[in-house]
Amino acid sequence: MPRVQPPPSCKVYTPSRLARAMVEVVNEQNRVQRWLEPSCGKNAFIKAIRDLNIPRAKIVGVDLDVRQSKLDCLGMVSRGEDFFSWSKRRTKRFDCVVGNPPYVAINRLAQKLQKSATEILNLDGSPIGLGANTWYPFLVQSIRMLRDQGNLAFVLPASCEFSNYSEIGRINLTSMFDRVDFIRSQKPLFEDVSDGSVILICRNKGGKSRLFRRHEVADIDSVIERLGKLDSTKAKACPVEPKTCKIANTKKCSEVFEVRIGGVTGDASYFVMPDSRRKELGLPVSAMTPVVSKARQITLPLHNLKSWQSQRENDERVWLFRPHGKCLKHEKVAAYLKRTVANGGCNKKAYKIQNRSPWYSTPLPENVDGFISGMSSAGLWMCMNEMPNLVATNTIYVTSFVEDLTRAEKYAWALSLMTSTVNRQTKRSTRTYADGLSKLEPGEIEDLMLPIPPKIPNAVSLYRKVCSLYLNNQKPYAIKMADDLVLR
């Protein structure tokens, strides 16, 4: 039987200078430590460890890829090994664990690897499950492989700061080490990967200081510089019992409205198009669904047929190709469906496309009451949807009220979302990027506590005023007006 190999998406290799800086910050010069690299790849970390004159016998590397590296000779490297299965067979513990674990959803792994990954228990003893990403069980099991007083240095995706599946890790991490540092780079650390990254440094396992610091720096050069100065930077002590914020007369956002991502096409260049492209292809309107596809299309308090038509006339990408029923027999529709990739057709090998049937029918959210941009320079607010059948692609979040509310009640809750009470909560969760954009995940929005608004009969017109202030660089005035209406 052939060995299970890692997916190509796992193979993102750490720059040698970054690996060296990470190794140096967890190295203790006064003693010879035993090191582990659980996904050693091309051995950037093992090379950095060996450069510290650590004996080869004290350096252990594990990798799923059977292909050898010319640097394998620098340590005791085991190739073709699944780290999760390997770690369960080992009783010895390590002084330092360093690495860059694979970033791939567990449910996309081969079945054998899925099984071994999901058998790793979370830090609270609960199953991690198929919904997590592989980096997370790598981190959890690596912590378990550390001796008391051990240190850890990992490159992690930016999602480690907000993903739901890693929440237990975030809650427990600072209680397990003397000091934990998160270093977030505003620019990507890898040339061929656009996603953000975090350097996680955990020192002195079993220590009771519970110190934590989050650093935000510009780029890889700044990350390396900060790593070299960690000991001279102050950190705050985390409380033993997390404080809970109790706000009277509130409801959890998820009890008021759901927040989901829009439809995931899998190949936006094929499915999402402006009206000029639709006409050029000869596709009938019956084969299309009106959509919001960019944050710039939701810059008004509400979106209706008139504003959507204006965007269509400006040749914005406002159509989603989603044929069904009789229109499948239309000559131009059939021809477009048959196009090859080389001829502008759909990439049917894309993950989201090959796993749905029929491939050309993008799953869409229903009953869309509003739109929220997950990335925004303005902050958190909702563009209310006043156009029936209008949906969004996955660049936008869509909201749906849980209960059957009147129009005024929906707008009153939208006003609640803009109050100072909510604004203070979002500041704790929002991540800000180099271009000034802020990022919130759907789950983080649903966890917000919203002040319960009173009856506001003219809520629609008032929301227009508040929103206009909010979006025209008068945010403090908008928040005060929302407070006066909702918190009175």
C-alpha cells in the first residue's frame, strides 16, 4: 500500500533567517537542550538548531514526506512518519519544540490522517474534531511533548487568534507557561502565501507568571527584530479567572440575527460577472442571480433595487451565473456550461466545485436581511437589504434575523449594532491590517452583546442619518446618536 503523502498546501517552508531568530529566542545557553521539529520539511529549523552547536543526537525531526533532504544528516530525522501517530509512541519529552506546522483543514486530509488528527484531544480533554485545521492538533500535541520548563516557538496562521476551533487553546495557553508572546506581522511572512501569520513564543512550561503580550509589527524584518528584543519588552499578567462583562438589558447577537459568509462560487471569474459580460455571452437574466460581490457595493445605509441597478449600469460585478430549470436548455447557457478552462470555462477541479452537485449551482444563503463587510475601514455596521432575492458572494457576510420582525424593529437592531456598548466590544476582537482595514469573523460578531432597543417608530430614517454620519468620517457623532436612541 502506498504511503500517505502531505497535501501540496502543507508545503510552505520557513525562511532560514526567521527560523534562526525563533530558535535563538527559546534556546537556553546554559544547558544542552533536547529539541523537536514535528514537521521538519527542508530542515530550516534543524539547521538553525545545529548552528547553535547542539549535538545531532539532541535534535529530532519528523515529517510525513518520504523524500529526504540534504540536511537530514544534521539531526535524527524520521521521514514518512505521521507526527500524531509518532508522538503517541514516544515517552521521552523535549526541552524545546519549534516549527511551522501544516495549514490544511483536517477534513481535507486523507482518511488515515484524518483519523490520527481527530484522535488528538484538546487541552481540556475534549475531541478536536474534523472542523479544525491541522496546525491546531500539531500545536496541542507539541505542548504535550514538552517537559516542564520547556519552550515552544511556532509559526501559525493569523486565524489562530480568532478561529472557533482554537478557542480552548487560547483560553488555556497563558495558564500553562510563564510567558506567551504573539507577534503578528501586517505583511505576509512567505513570498508565495498571501495569508497573514503569527509567531507564537511560549516559555517555561509549568510557570505561574501567566504573562502575555501581543506585538503587531510591519513585516518579516520587524518580526525578527522583535524576537531579538522579547526579553526587554514588558508583558501583562493574565487574570487567573477571566472577567466576564455583564451588560444589563442585552441580547447575544446570535439570538437576534445570524451572520454567515455569502455564496462560495469556487471560481469567481467564471460565475460572477458584470452586465456587459452577461450580454456578451448572450446569457438570459433567468440564468442569473443578483448579488453583492464587493465591499464597495455596500457603502449606503440600505441596498435596494435602485442602488443595485445603478451598480449594474456602472458595470459592477452584480450577476451570479446560477442556471436552473428551463434556462439550462437555452443555447447560450448550454454553450457556456460546456466551455473548457482554456476557453474561459469553469475550473471544475476546484475544491468547492468538485464537491457539489450540480457543479454550476452555488449554494446561497436564504432570507438575507442585511450585509456586513468582514474587512472594513469604517468599522462594524450593517447595510440593510431592501431588494428581494438579492444575495452576496463570500467576500461579504450576510445577516438574517432569527425572528419575524417588523421593518422598524430590524432597523432598531441595526442601530443597536452601532452603539458605544458594541463598539467597545469590537475593539477587543478586531484585527487591524496595514491598509487600515479591520477584520471580524462571523462567530465574533455573533458573540457580541447587543443592547435591546426600545420601540423606534421612525427607525428607518434615523438609521439613514446615523449611518451617513458613521460612513462620512463622523463616527463619534454617529455613535452618540445611536446611544441616545437605543440606550435611553
